[in-house]
Amino acid sequence: MGETLGVNVLIVEDDDDVAVFLNQATQEAGYVTHMVGDGNAAVQAARSVEFDLILLDVMLPGLDGFEVCRRLRAGSVRSLVLIITARDSLEDKIIGLDAGADDYIAKPFHLAELLARMRALLRRGNSSSTILRVDDLTLDPDSRTAERSGKRINLSATEYALLEYLMHHAGKTLTRSILLEHVWQYNFEGHDNVLDVYISYLRRKIDKGHPRPLIQTVRGMGFRLSSDG
């Protein structure tokens, strides 16, 4: 329980039974909780209090969870966001991650999995503040910003997490399963192309216009980030 001590969690859920369940479960796990039941209240709460983690339902009165997340990121709210929803299609996952969410769990879920995802996100949020460098690309964990050749690169939360993991393991080939497990904390069971979507996003932002691509596909194995062509 030591790692949860003093961790503030905002629960955004309009179903009273689900909200009470999440509140009780997270409190028993040692978290400090606050509950709201609609999208507008979620934005106001998250802008007023610095929450470590937000459990965010999608189907909400007022603003839906995707729009809540977009507004928080646009307002520079850096709380970790875990979207909880019954909408489990690839399109919905990508919408949520593009909106700035850090992870996505579909209903119904096991409580143990939810708590494990929360712990994994919090560990990610407490990662090293050392600036990472590969060739002319830098990543600053404190400001969560990237630059290449001195030009700033704007990254979504998921793009940042993927790039950070690639840079921590620069020069090493990382399999698809490793990237899915460590960046998203779950297995897409081999039929989701969400990893390819985000590799494509990063390539456009990191490599486009540069003569030397850093993100490389290792055929039949996975991906690596390296200055060696």
C-alpha cells in the first residue's frame, strides 16, 4: 500500500452503482478519491485539483469522456487518464488515446486488472527525469516534450509513452508484444493494429523531412529506434 499513499484519484462515472464500486475498491487499495458524475464537473474538478490519476467513463452527461480528455490536455492538465468504457472497438480505443488518455480498459473488467493498470500508469508517471537523447532527438520527461534538430515536436500522451519506451531501449529491437505490454499494459490479442497506427504517427512527427530516419521496422520482429540505418 506504500506506493498508493497520498495518491489522489478522480473517479468520473455517472452510474451510481459503478461509481460506488470504484470508489470503495480504490479507497481499499489505499488511494484518496473524489467522485463526480458528469463531464463538465470532471473538467472543473481536474482543473481545480492536481489529481495523480483520473478514472474516466466515456458515456457521461454533458461532455463525453473523450471531450473531457481533450479539454484537459488542451488546458495543460497532466493528470494520468485511464478511460473506462463498454465501447471496445479499435476506433474507440484510438479516439480515446488520441484525445490524450494514457490507457484504456473495457467493461466488464476484473478489479485486479484495473488496479494493476493504475499501478502501471503511476509508475510510468514517476519515471526518471533524465533527458533522453538519440542522435539529434531529445525527450524531456519533466516537460514531456520532444525536439529534433532543435525543433519542438508536439506529442499526445500515447505518442510520448511509446517514444519514451523506444528511447529508453535505443538500438534494441522491441517486439510488438513487448511494446503493447509496456506502453499500453495489455495484450491486443494479435488483431489490433493500434501499435502500427502510433508508429506511423511518430514517424510523421519524428522522421518526416529528415534524411536519416530513426524509427526502423525490423521485419518479422518489431521496431527499434536507432541512428544507425
